Amino acid sequence: MDADTAMRLMAEMLLAAVKVSLPFLLAALVVGLLVSILQVVTQIQEMTLTFVPKLIAIGVVMLALGSWMLSVLVELTRHMFETAALL
């Protein structure tokens, strides 16, 4: 395996990691921002108030996009095994 192949495989792995993690991060960011605005407006400073809505949002994202995320990871794994077989 030469350096170009290794760099291409690493870039593919990092891109797949970004694709899979981005929906979770965006959901947590949006829910956290909305809860923070709600806390500022109502002056409720409860720490658990930010945790539960984020947990629910991440669960919804997992239910909605889980099959797509799994297909991305399976395709990456299949590609890695095919590439390893050619070495």
C-alpha cells in the first residue's frame, strides 16, 4: 500500500464519520440553542432541562436516519474489505 492509497482511505473514513455524526450534532445544537433561549426568557436555570430534550432529539434523529447511517457504514466497510483484498 502506498501513501496515496492510505490517504484516500483515511479521507473516506473521515468523510463517513462526518456524515454519520453530523445529524446528531446538529440536532443537539439546535435543541440546546432553543432550550438556552427558553431558559434566558423564563430565567429557569435547571441543569437537567437541557439534557432531556437533547436526549429525545438524538433518539428521534436515530429513528429517522438510522437506516441511512447504517447503509453509509456498511458501504464503507464493504469498500474497505474490497480494497484490502486487492492489496
